[in-house]
Amino acid sequence: MDKDEPLIDRPAYVNEIRGFIDKPFIKVITGIRRSGKSRLLELIQKEISERADHSHIIEMNFEMSEFFDIKGYVELAKYVEGRLKDEKKHYVFLDEVQEVEGWEKAVNSIRLRNTDIYVTGSNSRLLDSDYSSLLGGRTISFSMHPLSFEEFVSFREARGIGDGSDLDMYIRLGGFPSVSMFDYSMHEAMRIVTEIHNTALFRDVVRRNSVKNPQLMDRIVAFIYDNVGNLVSPSGIANYLKSQGRKGTDPETIVNYLRYLEEGFLIRRAQRYDVKGKRLLETNDKYYLADHSLQYAVRGFRADNVQGILENIVYMELVRRGYNVYVGKLGTKEVDFVAEKADGRRVYVQVCLELSTNDVYKREFGPLKEIDDSFPKYVVSMDRYAERNDEGVVGIHLKDFLLMGDHGPPYGV
């Protein structure tokens, strides 16, 4: 995002990081490209500027030309240490630091000075084993995502372009901040998202992992994006590609390519969970996208896949709220999401477009009514007529679910 554009607050992230300012941890912020990591660093700098003068703030964005000459950790350490003008605390911001070879060695040296360090990266291998061995125990990590619906609304209101169709716009345009800042048509927004997707795929997946078969990667991406909300397996993907005439495609290669896509934050895996047996299952996971608009960039907007888009939106909302999200198995039935927090709190969620018939109603409400515990249970849909409480299972409109946080439905059901 251009620095000339207004700096709009993202309080959920700022509040999460605020308590660690001036604490002896390296703050590591990861997430897909263009999710707002650079702007988050600016928001943190704004907070810090209230307690430190600007000359003690060192910021480096390794995608900017002025830092192209810094290729490795030696140059990085020399540059930063050369900017430490006195013994007062300096605040160091390193944006997209994975572009510097061995960056963790430089950070390990810089942290020994009177510094408070913040780094961002667009690949989860920022936290791999080599990194952990050097900086283990000295980091605190934060995951950043494209805009939630609530953030999307506030961004558009800040720009004076919000209206009563915000949910429809969110479904159609997605949550990348650069799309929300202007009144783009869907065609224009998709051009932006396509560029984001292509950059993330090439730089953070193909190039970083030295992918030998980019064409195969493209086919796997197309398959996953086309099957959001469907159970898939590496062997199933391999069989599909073979049926399309793709020879020599083995499940092990597909497993690796899926892992690369996860590490680049393009996709997230939701494992299956046996609700009655309270255990994870090893076969057939679901994959969801970092932002639902990515699907349009590869597969276009199709009315027949709105169900998968709604699932993706709900899945990412649960992730933003701090849940580990699984796909529930209840005998022969399925619960779209079993979401659990580290403290044991849980929520069960079904997602559907509308409850148009009695059979659909029973299919969505029935499995949740069979779960014998006191945790919240929701059927999320676009159907205002489904707003009810049926034996503890709450029917709720998607907009209300996205805006309610963890505090329960906004109406008295």
C-alpha cells in the first residue's frame, strides 16, 4: 500500500502487539503479501514515536530499491549497527526480511544492543528450525490476515465509500486492504488480487522453494481453489491430474507442493476431527484460502461456488478470533467447523447459503443438535428467516456472525 494513502487503524493487531513493546522479544509478524504488515509496522511506529524521537527509529523495507544492495546478514548487521547513534534504545523495523540471506544472524547480533526489533515476512519458514535454534525463546510471533468484514467496513467508511451493500461488496471484492481503499468495480479489484496472487505464488512459493515443475504447481492451485469446502487428499489430486493426462504425478510431490502453498500463506489446511471420539483423523482434509477473493483471481467468480466462498469467509473469521479450526465428523454426518481455543473453549458452526427446504434445515441443524455439550452452536447462512434458537442451536445471518466477535449473537435468540 502506498504511504501516501491514509493510515487506518487495525486495533486487533495493534492491541495484540502493544503489550510487547519494549519487552525483550523479537516481534515476528507473518502473513500473505499485501495483508497489511507494512502498514502495521507504521502503526506500531506511531505508538513508539510518542516515547522515542524519530532518530531512534530504524526502518527498512527490503522490497524498496534503497535496500537492494543488502543481500546478506553481514551487510544488514553493519547497516543497522551503523545507525545506532547512542546508548538509548533504538527501534528496528525490518519489513519482508526473508529477502535477506541469513537475516536471523544479523538480528541475533542486533538484539544484543539496546534495541527493540520488529520483523515481517511472507513465508512461514521465517520460523523454521534453523531460525528457531538461533533465536528460540527470544521471539513472539503474530499472524496477520487480510481484512475481516468488520475491518472492511471501517476501511470503506474511513474513505467515505461505505453503504448498505457492504456484505455483498465484501463477498465480491475480498479483504485485501488495497482493494477496500477505493470504489473499484469487481473487474478492477480482481486485477489487483490477481497481481497479489501471482506475486505471492511466484516469490513466496515457486522461487523460495525452487519448485521444479511450476506447471504442476499451477494445476494443483487450480484444483484446490476450485474445491474450497470439499474434502480432498493428495492421492485424490494425483488421480484427478492423471485423468487429465498429467503423467508422473505422485502423491508425495503433491504433499510437498501443498506444504509450500501453506508456508506461503496462500492456503490453510483444516484437518478432520472426530467429534465423538475427540481425535484428529488422518485422511481427507479441507483447504481454505487466505482470502476468498484469491479464488476469483484463478477461477473467476461463479455463482455455483458461493457456498464454498461463504465457508471460506467463516473459516477465516474463526481463525482471526484465535481458534484452531477443524472439519467435524459426527458418525456419517459432517459439521463444517469445530473450532477450539487453547483454553478449551469451543464453538461448532454449520454454513449454508439458505435454508430453503425442510430437508436442508434438518441437514444443517440436525448434526449440531446431536452434539451433547454446552458450547455454542451456530448455523450461519444468508437467510434472515433462519434466525432462531432450535434446542440450543442458533440460526444466524452471516453479517451478524461476522460482527459479533466471541460475545454471542447480537439479538435475543
